[in-house]
Amino acid sequence: THFEVKLPSHHCHRAPPRTMRSLRAVFNHRRNFLNISNRFSSSSTLFNKTEDHGALRSMLRTFVKREVEPQAMSHNRSETFNLPLFQKMGTLSNDGLGILGLTVSEEYGGTALDASAVAIAHEELSSSDPAFCLSYLAHSVLFVNNLNINGNHEQKLRWLPGACEGSLIGGMCMSEPNAGTDVLNMSTSAKHDKGNNTFVLNGTKMWITNGTVDGKETGDVFLVYAKTGEKRTDITQFVVEKNTPGFTLGQKIEDKCGMRASMTAELVFEDVVIPKENIVGEINHATLCMMRNLEIERIALASMSLGIARRCVEDMISYSKSRKAFGEELHGFGQIKSFIADSYADYMAGRSYVYNVANNLDLSTHGNGVDADGVKLYCGRMAKNVADRAIQTMGGYGYVGEYVVERLWRDSKLLEIGGGTNESHHKNMVRDLKKIDELE
């Protein structure tokens, strides 16, 4: 079947973005699970909002099977980041996917898509390698989207083209050794040097994804949150680049439970001089930047849980058809039927919730906290439970690394911690829900 992507009218007199060319080239490679989903017309518009979204999913599903899946196990075992593969998602080569700047306008090298596209990308990548996807999230959502929404024109021109093409690998620095969920209790500070009209940054940031990509040096560029005033909410966001004097790699975090192919680091700032041109947004008002980006971050993390759950369901079905016990295929036993059916229902419930929220999210605003928290709370727990059932279905085979579900089970745990713990979601949701007398 031939497919022609219908571009919006404002693209009519331009060459199509590279991502759209790539979408056309690989659309014919749709595979089994997507074809099954498309039989249900009532769900196709929810999970693929437009033809472009469907083409994006098709492109990524092919890319994941051809490029991501073959390397996932080896990079998990060596705890290394696959930089060349990551850069294939940019535009450094003519056949690059062009999704490192998924939500960025073409003016700055991006693809100008939306929250629904973010959900699709994270679901598809995580169906094979959640750790690789986590590095993608830190770059494309925590750095790229954040700067695209909150930065000024000059800052976007300076850093976004490199980040979108893949020559710069970015991240965001919020958590600290003694400030995680209680992020406003951060101790990293930036003091204003009035004489030079600069800020001097001091502190330590912890658990930073893409903090290093090789275990030896820092990543390329980061958005860093720091206290700049007396009030608890007096926080400012700065851009800090690799090789800035005083900015160093404290340590690469080793021996994590999961997400081992995504580099995590401690970053140290000692008298780092920040020029005023590197201030993102208004001084003392970065909590707004933080809240805006947390919503899409949590949708992305929830979508990662969807990818994990979907793969586990697929692998459970496959294994139960090939394995026999007592002369009968495994799926014929009631308990295995329960594992598979419950997991599929849980996955589809979470998927419907995520895409309903993503399809209605405006990336430039905030105020969707209840459901941004809600999708991550539900899906994080759901993915871990589904992965657990997949291991139980496969027995001893599910418990060893040769079978993917063991790695997915370990990876899933982070999604109940990173980007907001389950407990913080409870707190946030009840804080907002108690203001409502009647649900829609």
C-alpha cells in the first residue's frame, strides 16, 4: 500500500522536513501489532491522531526492529550509551529520522510536532530499549523542548540546531544529593556578580541522565536550575556547556538496577561563571519553566511504561504459544490466560489514558498536572505488574537476561521513581482534586 503524507497548508511551498521524507520511505514496513491495532477504527484516531502521527509510529516501529533491538542487550550488559545510534535519530545524515527536535519548529531545525508525537516516540522506543529511550527523553524533552518553550530567539538559534541534528547531546539538572522530590529545597545557588553582570554557580546535581555519554567527561549542554534569591521559589534556569571552567563530572553512577544503557551522573559546579545570555526565562521565575516541562516529561515517562507493557504482552503471547506443559500449549491454562488477558486490558487502559491526555496537551501552557501525574502514576505501576506477569508466565526463562522481559522488569522500576515518585503523584493529585466538587 502506498501512503502519501498530507502536510499542513503552511508547508505547501517548502521542501518537506527530513522527518516527513523518512516517513514516506519506510511507511510500507508496518508490522503485525500495528496492523492489528488498525483494525479497530474506534482506537486508530486516539492512538494516531493524524496521518503524520501514524506515519511517525510506522517509521519508528521499523527503526526499532532494525536498529534498536539488535543492540539493546549488549549495551545493557556493558552499561554503555550507543551514541552513533542516538545520532541516527537526528539529522546529521541524510537518512536520519529527525526526531531529536520532535517538538521544535523548523526554524531551529526541528519537526514541529506535538505531545501526541512525543507519546508515540517514547512508546515505540521503549518497546525494545527503555534505557536508550530514557536518554532520548532527557535530550529531546528535558533539554530541547524546555529550551524551545522557555528560551528566547537567540538562545534557540545558538543551541537548538545542534541538539536537533545530534551534534550536541543535552540534559537537564534539577535533582541533588539531598533534594529529589523536594526539589525547591535545592542548595545549588547562583550569586549575581553585579560588577561583571554575570552569575556564579556553585553546587552539585545528582542522577543526571546524559550527564556523561562516555563515562569520562560531561555531556555537551545542560539546563541547570539554581537558587538565586531568598524565597523558596526564587529559582532561575541557566544553560551550562561542556568545558565551562569549574563544570566537571563528579562520577558516573554504576551498577543501577535498570536503565543501564542510559548514562547517569553526578555533575559538579565550582564557581562556574554564567553570562547573562545563558539565563533562560526570568530571574527567580524558573518554577514556571519547571512546571510546564514536568507535564510533558510525565506523559513521556508514562508512554515509556506503555512500550514496556506492550512488549511484555507480545512476548507472553508468543511464549505461551510455543511452550507446552502436560501436553498442552501454555496459553490453554487458566492462570496463564489470566496473566495475558489482565495485562492486555491494563495496557489498553493506560494507553487510552495517555493518548487522551497527550492529544489535548498544549506544550506552551501548564495546568494539566492532575492527569500528567495520573498517567505516570497509573502506567508506571501497570508496566511493572505486566513485566512481573511476563516473567511468571515464562518461569525460569523469564528470569534470565536472554529473555527481554527480565530487563524490562528491571527498567520498569525507575518509572515509579524518576520524574516524580508515586508518592509525589499522590500528593500532587489530591492537592488539586480536593478543589473539585464534581468530576466531568
